[in-house]
Amino acid sequence: MNETHVSIPEVPPLLARPMALAPLAPLSLSLNTFARAVARNHPGLFRRLGEHAHAKFVLDPTDLPFVILLEPRGGAPKVTVRRRSAQGDARIAGPLAAFLGLVHGAYDGDALFFSRDLVIEGDTAAALALRNAIDDAELDFAEEAARLSGPFAAPLRRIITLTERRMGICLSRPPEELAW
Amino acid sequence: MVMEIVCPAGTPAALRAAVKAGAHTVYCGFADETNARNFPGLNFSREEMQEGVRFAHAHGAKVLVAINTYPRAGAEEIWRQAVADSETAGADAVILADPGLLDYAARNHPDLRRHLSVQAAAANADIINFYARAFGVKRVVLPRVLSVPEIAAINAETDVETEVFVFGGLCVMAEGRCSLSSYATGKSPNMNGVCSPASHVEYRETGDGLDARLGGYTIHRVGRDEPAPYPTLCKGCFTAGGKTGHLFEDPVSLNAEQLIPQLAKAGVTALKIEGRQRSRSYVAQVVRNFRAAVDAQAAGQPIPQGMLASLSEGQATTTGAYKKTWR
């Protein structure tokens, strides 16, 4: 019998603290636009949610001073950023890097859960459906953002690569050969 | 000869990941109660199955469709249709457990290869040979309660291929006959395709730890720094008679990669990886590891040491019944 543990990086407090003072409306607006673009490009994600396509998910990046309320609304998603409280059917909490690694297939959801890097409360079935639907969608946030950025796509990709390297956070789908 | 690795795919993305990572064979199921991993957000539509089979075949891999729950009285057509749709999709075999469904498949789809699911709990050569004679079963997935010498004894008395679990969640019960999930939730892997269904599982953060609840019963409570508890009764932790402990074994995951040479010697044809409920990242990582292991075994080289414990349920592994050391 043996035990190992994957180390999940956290957003440094020096970066996270100033976000507590930032206005949340522009962040909500940006994430909403982003979520709708993802919905357009990955309609299968919402089909896979099945009966949970209208559940409310509270995503709680524990190293950031806000929570994200995600409402898939059957394919017309709504994202709202709130200070530390929000009501939903399921709450999923963990470092931002765990969420992003999960989305991009760099981490396994069950492994993060059993290691307590991710905490799930409330409707377990809804949380499971969301995780499975996202895993199947093979999302790449960097590519989605680049598509929305028009002429700024190339510099954005450079910034994303630099951020990934500096912070150890997975903002894009890792090449399969390197990931596994 | 290289042992065949049979890999799980809960989603089309996981199927592609498994094939790209070197799976010889992938097993999956339809998104309904006909298979024993009927979980939210998992499994394949008919179109996805056809596409998945096409992808696998284009890359030299096979696809097995698990239809391994027991048909409900009056609703047999759902299971029969799943068999027919598997053949239409071009599946290489179906994995069945119910004798009635096996009989239906043998009579109506004779060219579709039939494997016997672990859910049938066929644990000796007599019953395996009966399934072969009666329904033309070509392969049996052996229950996870057998030791390596017991597997060798079975292979000595049957021509049916044997497939054994080598990695993933460890079911310590005789599969297909376990009623623990039914007791707590009214639903079981045998009839509904769900052991401890997520709809009946709840995790609660408490002041000093985490509680796992199933069907309203608290079945395990862990401290702040312990791994999250597994939500099944068989892996719960209980207090009775002044003693606290797990009923059968600590909640560990099976990892028999170091036993591959013994399993090959025992006559095993295929090695099965559990985990259709796991992510494509998990599937790819485990498949890559086991492909390297069986390739090394075939080449007469030592089995490489794996690094898979971080992916395991409970974050710890065991060789399970293959070496019977549990209490």
C-alpha cells in the first residue's frame, strides 16, 4: 500500500487580495460572454447535463475573494460573480487551479475529491453530471478566449502561456503527450 | 503474446483518450439503466456509440458494450434493443450478465460475440462452461474475489477466455448478488446500474471533518486531513460493540500491475481496468501505464513500477483478493 498526493498551486495572496476591492459587475459580464461562447461551441455539454441542465452551481475558488454562481439554463448559461455567499443546488470548492485543471483534463475529478483538494456539498448528482459533461467537452479556455479576442488573439495566447508557466495554473488543454 | 488491456470509457472523450493512450479494447455502455455505471452525465447515445466504434476501429482497437444489469420484468425490450443497437453500431462484443438476455442475444444476434459480465459472478469452471455451452459465451470477466491460484484452476478447466480486473475501485462483494446499495437507497447496480447512486449521496463539511451520508445514513466520518470517504456501505466505517472500523477492508483501490506475470502464467487473456466514472485524464494515465506493463511482460522485461496511487479511490492501493491478506 502506498500514498501520493498531487500538489495544487494556489493564487498568491498578493494577487488575490486586491481582487476583493475590484468591482464584480465587469467580471460577471466577461464571464457571461465567455460562458455563452462556450455554449455555442459545445452544445453537447448541456445535453450531457440531462436533468441537471437547470441546476444552480456555486463554484467557490477558495484562494479568491469571490464565488461564481453558474446557471447552465439548458444551454443559455448565466454566470454571476458574488462576494463570499451564494445559494445553489451544489457547491464545489477548491483552489482555482483545481477547477481549471479539471476543465482542461489535467486533473482527475475523483482524485481531487478523495484528496480533499475539491469539496462537494449539496446535490452530488448535479455536481457529478457537471463534472462528467465538462470532461467530455474537451474544453480549452485559452482557445475559447482567443476566438473572442479578434486581432488580440496572438498576444493573448502569449500572456496565457506566460501565466501558466509562472503560476502553474492550467489555462489551456495540455498536449496529450505531455499531459499523461 | 501481449495480454489484452480492456479500458473503461464513460464518455466519447474518454474513449478517444483510451484508444490514443494504447488501449487494445475499450468497454462502454448506453446512457440508460442497461449498464452498471448508469451515472449522471455518463455514457453514450446511439450516435455516440457508432462514432466511438468507428474511431476505435480506425485506430485498431475494439469496443465492448456493457449491457450488464438485469432486465426489469415487463421492460425486457429496453435491454434487447441495447443488444441490437450494439450490433448495429459495429461493437466487437456485448458484455451480458442475465441468462435470459444471453439467450436472447445468442438466438437473435448469433454473430455478435458474447462476454459474461462480472455481474454474473461466475466463479468456477463448471458454471463458466455451462454459460459457454448454453449461450456461446467466449469470455468471462471473473469476480474480484478470486486468488491467482483459483484463477489458474479455472483456466485449467475451461476454454473460455478469462478477463480479470487489475486496477480501480475494488468491489469486495460477489457482484450481481450484493444488496447493500438497495438496502440504503432502494437502488442497486444489479437492477438500476447504480451502486450508491449520487442522488442519494451527500457530503457534509462539519466543524472538524467531513461526513459521508448515503440514503440519509452517516456511513463514514473523517478528520480534516484524511482522504474523503468512499460513499458505499461496504467501504463505510462503523462503530459496534465498542469497536470502530471498516467492515471488510480499508477503502483502498485495486492495483495488480505487479501481478501481471503471475496472471499471464495463470492463463488470463485480458486485463480489465475499472473506472467508467473516472475522467479522460485518469483513463489515459492508467491505460498508458498498463500498456507499458503488458508490452514489457510480452518482451520478457520487468514490469515498470507504476505511479498510479494518486488516482486511486482512498489514495491507497491493494492487490485485493489476488493475495488474500485482508481480515
